Amino acid sequence: MGKQTPTTTSFNLPNGEEVIIETGKLATQAHGSVVVKIGKTMLFCSVVSAYEAREGQSFFPLSVDYQEKFASIGRIPGNFFRRETKLSDYEVLTSRLVDRAIRPLFPDGYMFDTQVIINLISAEEDRLPDAYTALAASTALTISDIPWDGPISEVRVAKIDGAYVINPSKTQLSEATLEIIVAATMENVMMVEGEAKECQEAELIEAIKAGHEAIKVQCQAQLDLAEKLGNKPKREIETVEIDEDLKAWVKSKIYDKVMDISRGALDKKTRKDSFKALKEEFKATLLEEKGEEFVEENGSKASEYFDKIKKESIRGMVLNEGLRLDGRKNNEVRPIWTEIDYLPSAHGSAIFNRGETQSLTSLTLGSKLDQKMVDNALENYYEKFILHYNFPALSVGETKPMRGPGRREVGHANLASRALRQVLPESTPYTIRLVSDILESNGSSSMATVCAGSLALMDGGIELKAPVSGIAMGMIAEGDNIVILSDILGDEDALGDMDFKVTGTDNGITACQMDIKIDGLPYETLEKALVQAKEGRIHILNEMAKTISQANDDFKPHAPRIIEFTVDKSYIGAIIGPGGKIIQDLQARTGTVINIEEVDNRGVVSISSNDKEGLDQAKQAIDDIAFEPQVGDEYDSVVASIQDYGLFVDFKSKSGLLHISEISHSRINNLPELFKVGDPIKVKLIGIDPKSGKMRLSRKALLPNPKEKKPTS
């Protein structure tokens, strides 16, 4: 075949930049493939979906993988293998953003393996490619034969100098007070995730609206491209007809019992066991009344109806009776207890317990040598704030092999990290690591991590701008009947129509994450959810304040002390010494860890140690090496050598000539008669030669002049 001629369409961002979408040139055997271009940035996306489901498949097996090719920016990977390997946390987070936006739009019951692969194949230093990944995935799905109710797109919205900017550059983003990623169809917002410097609820809503308007343009461009291609027909999906008679029979057998359990305000385990027992009882009834042959043919369908009726019944209870599974009111937060300083050897620790969700969080303070190196295609830097989230199976009373953090754990850690990062000190010499171990879970464990992290930081003496709490909101909606739920349970998350996590201080929102599972969420409802979330957030902050409301006055006795200061960059080499000899010797003698680097034409020195005396010794030694004498200052010096024309003296790390004419007001004929090597002598710096830099030292400037007449009384 000859060279392929691609089909293209384009649109303009609000700032006038053109975005081009092309298909038909790359990966033509995939079920859908596109290239998205803006400037020199290019994203390639392919989608493939199996034509047959695996036997017994009970869930939709969708995988979304975003990977940046290092060649896209002319770099070779820095890992041992020198090739792209497992996805980085950033790539996982970007993959999740796309997955969460497209997954709800596949047909119910679609059980075919579907894979979305997005590659960054060309890049620019100042352009953030993650804002275009969902556009690429959606377009590939839209032009494919895969059944999917798109298109959608995602944009980044940042508030910069009071204006909402769509897909800002990396440079612009550094000045933002609010940053969110919004995903939406033409009609409805699907997902929101981001962070802010204590923004107000109204600001967040305005940012979402600005993002949605930009997305509508991008969705239309995808529809235009599909039309150019002839609107490829979608695959026919076999629809399973509902057996209304069987469903009604199932409801007659279980509805009252489901409602009894649901209204019982039971704890998670009792409720779970009760529903399990009810299902076993139902299976026995089904077999007894319908017979073995019927069960063999319709058992799985009856089991499916059991789960649907259970879900519908609980939703109806919440909507029509104002009752929740644990007996709370819609805006009520579960009971909270907190504790700090639980781990005696950690540098800070806290337990945050809300209902049946519990986080044990530890704080560790380290030096610059403990910073995390991030090596992505577009960025290579060191991160000094690290937050890890662990969700062991024991937290839900189950067993599971421990294989390291999954995508969910990476995502929850990122949300909590965003929430707390906004209130950390502007400048700190410490590398800060928080680890949240979820030991019990019944919903909102990422928000428990935020609360426990805030408490642990304050326990460890880290001066936060303000404490942070987090709350997970839910929603159940049937037409105009809408109920907003505060502090949702795990079960409420599963049966609800929205999962909206909001974190913040008394002053405003620091991070948010929203996933909407239904079409047509009015902005008025979103505003109501945000107001209710604020009330819950403040309530949680007040509960946390009963334990600690501001940072402890000092670090733990066993925590490392770190001091950071600057020296002239000309002294960096002298402090390090040949082959690192001086700094290594100093670290060994003082038991400290010393780091020095050049930043903005200055040498930034960081010294850490658990021993204050060693810290002070190392600081004094470096001060001596980097000492810069000031004209007019006096110094205690020692005679280093004696010459006919004067004395060479040493003080701190400096040496200088004390000329014979500056030793005394009277004439001196024989210096060796007056001084010997090692004698202490006080001198004053009276000048520095501007050309040679040599110091002019004087002793006589410190002595009374006998020629000056004393004033008479």
C-alpha cells in the first residue's frame, strides 16, 4: 500500500492556538486510532475491543494506559534499563483521569475486553500534554465501531490573575491559585479533579463552567471528524430482555427483608452478614419453589435481580424515607475520634477514626538526600513532600497478596498530597514523608488520610498555614428527587450517583475530586453539595481541634534538626574540598549530614543531625570556611609568621598581613623581641584593596593614641 492520506479536523482553544486531530495514517488495524497535534506536541491513541466476551465475564474489563516516550523530548530514560518500563505515578494518574471520564459511557452489560493506549510521541518543554489525553481517547472511540455514548473531552482550567485560563502552559500554571481538570460531554460534567489555594465554592463552580464551555467545542470537532469518515456504524450489542415476572417474584420474596436490614442502622459487618444470609435464604427458596432445572437455566438471572432490587430498595429508602444504612441524617458525619503521638519513635503520628474508617499516619522528617527523584519524559526533579497511601486487605476483613501499590492507592495518595501541599510552609529544609495505613475501611479512606496527615504534621511540629480536613459527599437522584449525603459509606458510594471528595481549611478548598455516574447534574445541585460539604468539613476540623489545633512548639526530641543557610558560591569548592575530603571529614567528626548546592548564584548549605552539639559544630566549621570579613570588624587572631615588615596573622579561615606600621603608635625596631609565633593578637579590618582584594589590618587602631590629649575635667 502507498502512503496513507489522513483525514483531519481542527479547532481553536480560547487563546487562539489550533488543535489538529488526524486519523487514517497510523495504526490502521486498530479499531480506532488518532493523532492529536498542538504545536510540536503530538499524542497518539489507539482503541481495540474484543468481539467476544470471556466466558463468565462479570465486569467490564477496560484498561487505559498513558505512557510518555522519552524520545518525544529527546531524552534517554534514566533507569537501569534505559527504556520505558512500568508506568510512573504521573502516567498512572493521567491514565486514571481518562479512565474515569470514559468508563461510565460504555453500555450497561458491555463485557468485552477493551484497551485504550495513549502515547506522547512528541513534546514541548512548556506544554502539559495530560490535558489532551482524554480528547485523543474519546476521538478514537468516537470514530471506531465500539459502542460508546461519547464524545467527551477534558481540559485543565487554572485561575491566573483573576481569569480562568484553559490549558495553560507550565509557566502560567506556576502562578495559578486554582487548578482543575474537568471532563464532560456536550451536555454534562463527568469528572472534576484538582487543587486550590483555599478557594471558595463559587470559584470552583465558575472554573467548572469555563471548562465545560471549552469542552463543547472539542466534542463538536470529534463529531465533525466522525462525519467526514461517514459515521461508522457501531457494533450491535445483544440486549438482554428483563424477565419482569421473575423480577417481580424475586421482589416479592426479598423486598421486605431487604428493607428490614437497611432500616436497622447496622454496622458494616452485621449488615454485610445479614445480606449474605438473606441471599443464601433466597437461593434456597428459589430452588425449593422453582426447581433445580429452573435454577440451572435462570439462577444467574435471579441472582442479578436480587442485587438490583436490593440496590433499588436502599436508594428508595434514602430518597423517600430520609433514612441511611447506618441511621444517620443526610448531612450528618459519623462519630470521630483522634489521637496524636501514638508512635513513640516516629517524628509525628496520628490516628484518625471516623465511623468504621481508620487511618494510622506516620510522619518522617529527612534531609535533602531523602528527596524522591522523579524522572519523567518532560520533567526530572526532586520532590521534598512525599505521601504514600496503603490499603491492605485486612482493612475490610479480607486476605489478598501484597503486590505493592495499585492504581487506586496511587490516586488516593495524590489527592491527599494535593490537599496538604497547599498548607505546608513556603520554605522548609526538610524532606517530609507521610504514610497513611488504612486499618479499617468503610468509605472515605482518602479523606481520613487527609485528616490524619494534617494531625501528624502538627504533632511533628510542622507549622501548617491551617489544619486541613476532608469529606466525601454522595448523591442519590431519581428525576427531580435528589438527596445529597455527607460522609458516605462504602455501600452508599456503590449505590449512589456521585462521589465528590472535598478537602479544605476554615478559609477554603484545597483539593477536590468528583465522579458523576448519571447525566444532567444541575449546577444548583453541585452548589448545594459544596455548601453541605463545607459544613461537614468545618465540623470535622472542630473535632480534630479537640486533639490538636496548631503545630507543637518543637520537633520530637529524636527528630532530626536541620538548618539551612547560604554562602557565597565561591566557597562551595572550599567546603567540599578536593574529592569531597573536607565535607566528608566534617560529617564524620560531627555526626551530621551536609548537603550543598548552587541555587541562584548562591551556595545553599543544609545540615541535619539528631545531635544539636554536632549540628552547631558543623555550622561553625562551615561559617569559618565561608567567613567574609567586614571592614570595621575586630577579630581575635594568632601570629602565624614574623617578617621584617610585619606579622602574618590567622583569624577564622583567613590570613592577612599586619604591617609593622599598623602594630603600634610608636616605632618598632625589632618585631621578634615583641612577638613570637602563636601569640594571640587582636586586629581590626580597616580596609580592603579594591584591585587585589588584600585586607588592611591594624592593631594600633584598637590602641589609645598617646599623642591625643585627654580632655581636662
